[in-house]
Amino acid sequence: MDIGLKKKILDHLEKLKTKTIIVEGKKDKSALEYFGVKNVVALKKGVFETCIEISGNVKEVVILTDLDKEGKKLYSMIYENLVRNNVKIDNNFRGFLFKETDLRHIEGLVRYIEKEK
């Protein structure tokens, strides 16, 4: 990975520190927490329950489900539920990861960045 790409990823992660992020599981949550991102919600209760809970508490979220087939399906379900409840979705980091990297699983973020130290 070139140093410019690594810096861009770290810059995006820095911006996430002030946002609410939804991820698929505990490993994804741990990967983001490694970079100091604190307000991470793992889908432990299920999509609908999580969306209802989040809708009552925040106005904007970042959805960081994996970028594979299953993650894309989950993303769509979460997106639809949250938008229906007037929650804004910030897709900047997800779009960046999809277009600019070959990373497809959020839990692999630490290894992806650290491998080129």
C-alpha cells in the first residue's frame, strides 16, 4: 500500500471518531476501536431492533458492513430502515474503501493498514 492511501484511510478513520458507526460483529467493532473509534454498534440484536434503537438516538450514522455479498445485503436492509426513520447515512468511508482498496471485510482493517509499516 502506498503511503498516500494509508494516510487517506487514517484520515477517514479520524473523522469517524465523532460519528455513530454500525458494523456486522464484534471483530469489526474491535478493528475500529483499535483506531480510537468509540461509538461503534455491532448488530447483535438484529437489523430491525438495532435500527429502531439507533433511530431514536441519532440523526446520522455510518454503515460499515462488509463489502462482500452478505455485507451489501445487510447494508441495504439497514439503510432502508434508517432512512425510513429520518436518519441520514454517511457513505464517504464505505465508498472510499470500495473504490480505492481491495479490503472487503472491516475486521481486516488493522492488518490491511499495518501490513505496510
